Amino acid sequence: MSEPRNARRSIARRTTTALATAAIAALVLAACTGGGEDGSSEESQGFPDDGCTHITIATSSEKVNMLDELATAFKDSPEHDGLDTCATVRPTNVSSGNAARYLTAGDDWPSDDRSLWPTLWSPASTVWTDRVAAAASPSLVGAPASFTRTPVVFGMPEPMAKALGWPAKPISITDLEGLCQNPDGWGSVGKDIWGAFKISKTNPNTSTTGLSTILMQSYEASGKAEGLTSEDVDASADFSRVFEECVIHYGDTTGNVLSTLYDETQNGANGSAYVSAVALEETSLLNYNKGNPDSHTVQPGETLTPPKTKLVAVYPAGGSMWSDNPVTVLGADWVTAEQRAAGEAFAEFLQTKPAQQVLPEYGFRPLDESVALGDLFTAKFGVDPAQPAVTLPKPEVDVISTAIDQWTQVRKPSSVLELIDISGSMDDPIGDGRSRLDGAIEGAQTTLGHFRSSDEVGVWAFTTGIESEEGEGIQVVRDVTALGADGENLDSSLDDLRYAQRNGTPLYDAVLTAYEAMKERAEPGRINAIVVLSDGEDTDSATSLDSLIAKIGKSTKEGGDDAPVRIFTIAYGEGADPTALQRIADVTGGQMFDASDAERIDLVFASVINNF
């Protein structure tokens, strides 16, 4: 774990994944190469003009590769031939929840480049189009029509699934909840060495998988397979609260979690110290087993290496919800008549047999039942095409809203220390009239509303020439304690950082001090985490990077730790040290977020905080 990973590819893959869900940045990065979480280029800001009617399709990340190929095939289709002028379709990666928020807000699409404003929208589920129709206007989302689907499952390392009786024994969400609740964890099934049972789920405010999972929990608790009501959701609160206790952390996408699990597996740890089960779409599991854990755009000549231990799909005995992947022409005033005609033609093309035959190649199930699934949908890749045996229908919009509101109350509590670099370089401007420190302060302030009063929040600042009871180089802005009603005071205390002295960058010493403090107070029932923001390389630490990695990674072992402290790092500005920050995050099972475009710091902070 202390060795640097395949640095260039790993860092590019995982940091872009994190940014992709932070909306505006995602739009620009995805657009530069025609979409995908791993696509970035410094040569252009948007799409080139090829003389055809340009239409952008905003889509969830796992469909970018597939839609790229479908957009190319569209050019040779009868549907395209029927247009008055040629049309070029280009996908951009925007998480379903983020796109829903932008459309509901009633403003222009959040990008200065109009070529990135979508004509078409393809979220992972009609749940999102329903929410926009209810919160804004039905005409805005037009007439969504599904063109492919994929079930929501629990991906488990094969040895762990077998320990629960898979594949002969059906496994239910209640079975998983029992492992969560049992103090012996994996020891309850004779696997003491694996430690606690740990689940990864995404944030239902931005992720279709996260939203589907909390609805599946309510279905399970109610004993229903249809007709879920708001009263059923309310009655499932205690069941869901127990289930959430197993969560390692949340997030915008499963890609980051799967990337960490993949790296752990390839390094021989088998992933058991990190996570036991991941709530995800079947297509994401297939991509993982092919060697593409974050479902990034596969580049020409790129070789994918399958994981040493594959994930297998556990289709819950009580049933699965499906991501039904609609596509619709937006009724936004920025969509021209030519774009509307081209968008409608592309949506029509997606329903045709030539388009449906492309879907299984990318791990999606076609709606056209005459299309063969092919060799990917087999036990070799961890899936069963005959499953799920039970399909759970999408509830009404008001029921979904009740479930999201409930999750806010029952989600796993967090204990988070924000560690902010206040070295001299933080005075540098970021191009929008703010200094780097201004951006960091405001980014931290905007996240305070995310936390509940029972969540623990602390803020430290670090530079040379300062000292506190926590040690040299550390200034305590707020101790890690329950936030309570202290949000306004903390907001004011963060403002005070503008007047602090700013000197060198003892990054490694500060991280070690923070880690040791958080380990001492970490509790099994919380998400214990440190968010480190730094804009430069370490200049003043007595601790070396290798020593830091060895010390903070010592609990990363078979079975792991009942109260791990994960570090989430933000590489802020072009002078940051992403290699070091990536290693720090990796060794604790956290994630690194790329804020090299410092103007995007507010968005990156929001994406980080979605993990808690």
C-alpha cells in the first residue's frame, strides 16, 4: 500500500471521476473528448463545429461510452437520413441528481459554453424526470422514453458471497442487515478474519443507485413487492437506520469506491478491509469485472486488466429496482427547432434493433427481447441473466420524496475534521476575484448546511510559525464536536482565517497530527474522516511521505478496523502535489479530488461532503 500506484493513469482516472459529478467541471472535461469520466483535454473548451446541427445529450457516466458509439451509428441510420440537415450527437457526463437540480432551478444550464447546453437528457432513471416534472414543469422534460435498463444489485467479492451461501441460497437485504447488526460481523458466519461487514452506498440526492437502494430497503422492511406508500417508508425508518450503520461512506458515484476496491484487490488485500458489498447497477459490476472499475471512456489501445477477485451480483431475494434509462428532448428555451428535430430522430433511433444490438456490448440489457445478451451476461462476469426474480416498481413521486427526506435523518452520522492549508501561496488569486484562501473558506462554509446538528465537525488550519495544544503548525479553528446550533459561529470562525499568518507548508506533519487525533476519538458508529485541502507540495515537515504512509496505513490489513479514519484530499490549484495527496487518500481508503481549476473549489467541496 505504500508504493505509488500506476500514477498517471490512476490519478487521472480517479480524480476526474470525482470531479465529473461536480457538474460544471464535469461538463467541460467530458465534452473535450466526447464524454466520459476519464476524458480531459486542454486543447478545447467544448465541441468543434463540424457543420452539422450540434446536439448535446447530458447523461449519467456509465452510458457515455455506449452513447458515443450510438451517436456514430446514428449518422448512418434512416432516422438521420430523414433530417433536413446532418446532425452530430455528443454525450456529456452529468450525474442524474445534479442535472435534475439544474433543470428544477429554472436557470440557464451552468456553463458559459452554449455548446454544452443539452438538447437531450438521459438520466439513469425516470425517477429523475418525474421529480423535475413535479417540481418544475412536465413540458421541461418532454416525453421520456426508456431505451435500455439495468437492475440494481449488491456486488460482493466472490469469496464473501459464497460464505453467505451464494449462489445456491437466495440472499435478502434482511440477511445483509443482520450482518450489519451482529457485533461479530463476518465472524457470525465463521469468517472472523474478515472483521466487520461493510457496505458502500451512494448519496441518493445525486445518485440513482443510492436512491433505488433506500427504496429497496423500504420495500424489504414493509414486506411488499409493489404499492409502496409514504407510510411504509416512515415505518421502515428503524430498519434503514440499522442498514446505514454498515456504510463506509457515501458519495456521488460508485466509480470511486470500485476503483479503490479494485486497487486493493490487485495489491493482494482482497478488498476485505475496505468493503464487503457495494450497491450498484449490474452494468457497473460488469465493467468492474472487465477491468474498468470507474466505467471511464476506454481510449484506443488501452488494455483492461480484470480484477484478481471478481464481484458477483447478489440479486436481493425481495426484489430489485431497475434503472430504466430514459431519453428525452428537453423543453428548454435554449433548444432550437433544428436541435429538437435532430434530438427526436436520435431518440427514435435508440429504439431500433441496430441500436438495441449495441447495448449488451456495454453491459446494458436491451428492451428488444429478440436481441441476444451475448457472452458478457454470464457467470464468468458475475451475473445471472435470469435474475432478478422479482422486479420492484418505481413508487409515486411523493413516496420517493419521503424516502430521500428520511435518509437525511437515518444516514450514518459523521465525524469530520477539515484540515485547511493556510500557507503563503494561498494568497494567490484564482481568477474570479478571490484568493485561493477565499475560495477554500467559502467552499467550506457552503458545506455546513449538509451536516446535521448531531454530526461532529471540526476545522484545523496548518502552516509554519503557529502552535496550539494540538501541536506545532496547527491552529484549531473548531474542535471536533457535535455541530449543534453552532453553524453560524463556525462560519464566522472560518472567516477569521483570512487574517491568520501564512508561512510554509508542513503538510505531512499536519496530516499525521490530524490522523492521530481522529484515530484516538474514532467511533465504530460514525463515518470518521479527514478532509485535507492543500495547494502546494510539502516544504517544512519533519515527517517524510513514506513515513506518513506507513503510519496512517498500519490499520489497513485483512479484516481492517471497526472505526477506520479515511482521508479525503483536495489537490487545490495547479501547484498542488496530486501524487502525494493520492497516496495519502489511497492508503486510508479515502479519495482524492482534483481542484486544479481553483475556480471550481465550491463544487469540489460539495462533491467531497457528499461522502458524509
